[in-house]
Amino acid sequence: MAKRAAPEVNAGSMADIAFLLLIFFLVTTTIEKDKGLLRSLPPIDDSEVEPPIIKQKNLFTVLINRNNQLLVEEDQMELKNLRQAAIEFLDNGGGTNAEGQSCDYCKGKRDPSSSDHPDKAIISMKHDRETSYEQYMDVQNELVAAYNHLREREANRLFKRYYPDADNVYKAMLEEKEKNQFSKDTVLNGRIDQIKKMYPMKLSEAEPDKN
Amino acid sequence: MSKFKKGKQGDLPAISTASLPDIVFMLLFFFMVATVMRDSTLMIDNILPSADQVEKLKKDRTAFIYAGKPSAQYKQFGEEPRIQFNDAFISVEEVKPSVLAAQAELIEELQPKFVVGLKIDKDTHAGLVSDIKQELRKANTLKVMYIANARAE
């Protein structure tokens, strides 16, 4: 018997098979990027130091009850009005901060019965154990939005000339910082810190009552 | 009389597709490597709330805690919202050791920047969330991120 050469395998369909697999993985791949609200919890304080007394006018209290209703500064409020109320409170600038400077960049009403200075203004939030997480997140979101709105306004006023094309200057600055995370840009970081210092985020959360 | 006789004109040689499988395989391997199958199977319902003031999360320094009602297959665990960490349900008291163990697994320079991602179902009551937060305070892992779906402003 004559020895025959093995016939060559036709590799023409290889591309089809590979494409099939490729499309499967293309469809199943989700390069997901989680997003969320970043917050810092207060450390546990065991010391017996008397907490400093905070004037009632520098405190903006937000209560959420078990039926997800909001009580803001003793009045019932709809969620959609919360952001504006928080902005007005933070931006009031009715007095001076601890160093005795008045808030020269605040554009609020300068109402002496509301907050003295963004430095001193504290938002205090308390919820019931039965409050839904969704409502809790919505309130957090609105309060963070109030800070972001004010920071955005100041960034726009001070640094617009460096970012003439950006709609949201503060956001553009944060994005640039994110991009250059391996090469520290001290000028940019200084600017971001300056904005953050103008409206420091002082958002405190009380523990819900155990009942 | 030219030596360089042109052959039949207009007859283009067929493009060789021999390298096509190679190209496709290259893409295939990329996507195979980039695909992450879900790392922990969720035993709970997990519909996240939405928010518009969101920041991006850096995955390399994060551990996730899930919470919500046990999903349909896990009905035997009851209706009350439960906490899930990696692949198992844990109690509130176990949050602290679990989180500290996760922190210890990170590379050293990221450990101080450790963030806990809270993926909590929107129908959970906020009391459970504050229990978790209290445990995180005890563990001294103070950076938390409430994971949410981004929504347009």
C-alpha cells in the first residue's frame, strides 16, 4: 500500500469559530465601574471631654421619620426643597467664623438668626430605624448636592479663567486631579483645597434611637 | 518588447485572510482576560438606590458589604434584611472581624486608604445600615462609600 500524506486540515473555518467566541465574550463582558457617595464616619470618641456647645442657629437639623417624611428645622418639608434650604443655610454668612472674619464670598441673606459662617454651619441628620434606605440616600444626595453647588459657584468665580471651556469648573478640576493621580499637581491640589475650605463639608449623623 | 510584462490587467490578487484568525484570537484573549465573572454570588435582592452626586470608586482598595432581603432561592433565611460579605451571610457582630481581615489582605500602602463599599438594597431599613456603620466605626475603617446607580441630574 502506498503511504499517503495526511490531508491538510482546512483552517478556513477557524476564523468563524474564533469570531463566535469573541462575540460571546464581548457580550458578557461588563467593565463595570461602581459609583457612589463617599463619606467618612466619625471615629469613636471615648474621651470624657465635654463637646463644644454649638449655637442653635449654626445647626441645620434634618429628621427623617419612619414614614420617610422630612422634618427640617422643625418644619415639614418636601425632598425637592431640601437642596435649596440647605444652600440658603450654608450660604447665609450672618456673622463671623472662629477667627473673626466675616464671610465675604457668601451670597446669602445675612440673616442674623441663621448660620454665622460656612465654617461654623453644621448640618445634622437623624433618621429612624425604620426609615427606608432609599429615602436616606436621597436626603444624603441632596445635602451633598448643596455643598457641591456652592463649591461649584466659588470655583466658577475664582478659577473660570483656567478652564474657559468647562461648564462645571469644580468638576473639571476634580477630574483633572483624577487623571494626574500619579504626578501630583500642587497648584491644582491647592486650588481644590481652597474651594473645599470655603465650604467645608460638616455633615453629622446622629445614631437612631433604639426603641 | 518590455521585459516587465504586465499580466492580465484588473485581476487583483485575493487578500489573504490567513492572519484573520490570529487577529480575532488576539481580541478574544483580551476579552477573556478582561471579563470578570461576578465574584460573589448574591444571596440577597440588591437593587441599589440612585444618586446624582456620585464619585468613582477605586476598586483596588475596596471591600464590599451587601445587605438586603434574602432572594427567592434563599427563602429559608426569612424576610428580614441580612448582611452578606463575600459568599456568606454574617451577623452584625461579624462585620468588624470580616472587614479587618479584608483590610489586612490589601497591599500595605493601600491599607490606610481602605474603603468599605456598601451595596445596600433600597428597600432595606436604615437601622441596619446604621448598625453596620457603628461596627465599622469600631473597626476604625471610617471611609465608606454608599454605592448607588448614577442618575442624570
